[in-house]
Amino acid sequence: MNILFVHTNFPAQFRYLAEVLAADPAHRVAAIGSQTAGQLRGVRLERYHFHDVGHAAVHSFARRFDSEARRAEQVLYTLIALENSGFIPDVIVAHSGWGETLPLRAKFPRARLIVYCEYFYREHGQDVHFDPEFPQFGVDGMTYLRAKNASQLLALAECDLGLSPTLWQRSTYPDAFQGKIAVAHEGVDTEAVRPDDRAVFHLPSGFALTAQTEVLTFVARNLEPLRGYHVFMRALPEILHARPQAQVVIVGGDGVSYGPSSPDGRTWKDVFWGEVAPRLDPRRVHFVGALAYGHYLQLLQVSRAHVYLTYPFVLSWSLIEALSAGCLIVGSDTAPVREVITHGQNGLLVPFFDARSLAAAAIAALGDPRRFARLRQRARETATAGFERRRAAAGQLALLQSALR
């Protein structure tokens, strides 16, 4: 069978499923991605070149779709090259988020089409308008937001099956399509990401942190409000005052992944650091930027309490990896987190906006690790039972086979 993956950042969410399929000699596996795509053993990778040419002449409501259509054109050229080389897919698995699905059904109408449904934008009840601290959308912004879903709706209308990683993420899609979307998380490598009491994490200064150190961790792709960075920073003065030996390690870039930029041009990191810096000891707060994966795992392994906050939005891999590493999670009591963490059973939940409750939970976790040992064990069990990569890939493979039938 010929299987084609389409994802601008391949392998991304398709890594473990692609590995399983590529290891089976009964299959030929190919992938299409942009210049950011990575090679995977046994998978033929074809990269397309995409340059955003600007949208001066395009209506603001249609600019995203214009970019998606241009990207789809490059995907189409790559599909033609694959066909000319003799590769005709029986199954196509594609992410629905960048317009790459637009030409797939037209080019290969007989192939089974499976689309990855990560998140559907809505005007209320999710990330938009969740945080009253930041500007609300006007009618024009709301119209643009609705238009962002256009290529996803086309993909859902044409596909044979949709895949969402969590129940909550599936629930963001229109009711008319949810029956077409199965829930199957892509999984994490729970063998690589595991507890290790001997782990050591070295700060840039050379100072070594171990499991015996009071380490509080926070991880996000970029430090921004959507992932609760502002709430975390506002809790730090109280935490550091109560725990004078605690060290805080913050992982994340200075950019913006999802929400708007700061209105004054500063990074969100600097905005909220400036708000709290006069009230804490800056020598105990360590911004380490983006870490190499091995160093990131070492940090999770030495963490005594790991804070994960998010608006109602896509659930981060970092939360599942923190569970797998046996971290004590102090998480936001928001819908995507509640699907994975039950307060008092495998982690602690606090109201998203309540910095004082966050501080109290972190102080307790740092001060009495033995009290929470059972929660850390259950966190690990949650990851291995529900998110182990082989089991996750097997579930996705079963859904793929059902789509073929």
C-alpha cells in the first residue's frame, strides 16, 4: 500500500504512525512538507518551496486563505512530481491547518483522505475573549477569525476521516462534523521521557540542579499570555518569598506562537518580568530560552513542581511529557487540561487567573515533596496508559485501516 503524509513540518504529529508504516515492507511511505520538514527513516520526503509574496491587493479577510491557496499550489506541483515518479497514494494523511489539503482530493480522487483536525477557531468559549486583560475583537476581527476556518471546512467536507488528539479539541469543531472525527492522540516516547532521580540539569552559570533541589519549572514554546506566562510571573514573588531556597527555570522563546504581540513592541517576556522583577530575587529566576531536547528532559526530571497553564486551546506535548517524566503538575483548571489531569489524583489544578492559588499550590509542592509522591506516580501512569507512542500509533493505524474498509 502507498501512504502519503502531508504536513508542512513533517513528521510532527505523524512521526510515530509514519515510523510504524515505514517499518512494514508491505508499504511504501512518502511525505510532502515545506523546507522545515525533517527526514524520517524509510520515508521518501519531498519538500516544496513556499514564499509568502505579500497580500497588499488581497482583502484582509482573505489574506490567510490567499497564503493557503499559494501553499496548496506548491503542494500540487509536488503531487504531480510524485505521480510522474510512479507513486500513486492509496491513503493520504494530511494536516488541515495550512491549506495543504486543498488539492489532494482533486489530484487523487480514489485515495482515502484522512485529515488531522487540531483546532477550530471560534468567537467564544475558547481562547478568543477568554482573557479580559487583553483587547477584545471587533466585528472585523471576528469576521477574520471565522474566515480562518475556511480551508479546514473544505478538508472536512472532502475527507473520509478526521483525527483529533483530544476529546476537547474535537469538540471545537462544528457538531455537523464531529461524527466524522475520531480521537487519537499521537503519543509521546514514554521510554525516553521517564523519571530519573539521578538526573542533573546545569544552568547557564554552571550551577547544577538535582532532584534534591527545590526546582520550579515552566515550559512554553514562547512566553506569552495564551500559555499563562503572565499569571505564572505574578505568582513568583509570593513563591520565592515563601521558599527562599527555590530555583525557578523558565523555558521558552521571546516570540509569539499564537496570540497577539505586546502593544508597546516589547516581548511579553520583558513586559511581565518588568512587572514583578522589583519584588523578587532575580538570581533565582533563570530564563534558559529554547533547550536541546535532552537538556529539556533533564530539567523535567529534576523538577519538584511543574506549572502548566493554558487558555482553552491546543494541549501541549510538554504537558504529556511532564506527566511521563513523573512531574508534579500544577495546571490551570481549563477544559483541555481537565481532560488529562484530575485534581488531587494525578496533579493539582488551580483557576487560570488566580495567581495566589497558583502560588499556594507551588509553595506546598516545593515544601513537602513526599506528600505528593503518589500524584507523581499517577502522573507517570497517566502518560504510559493513555499516551505511550506505540499504543497511540496502533490506535491511529486501526483508524486508518477502518477508513480503507
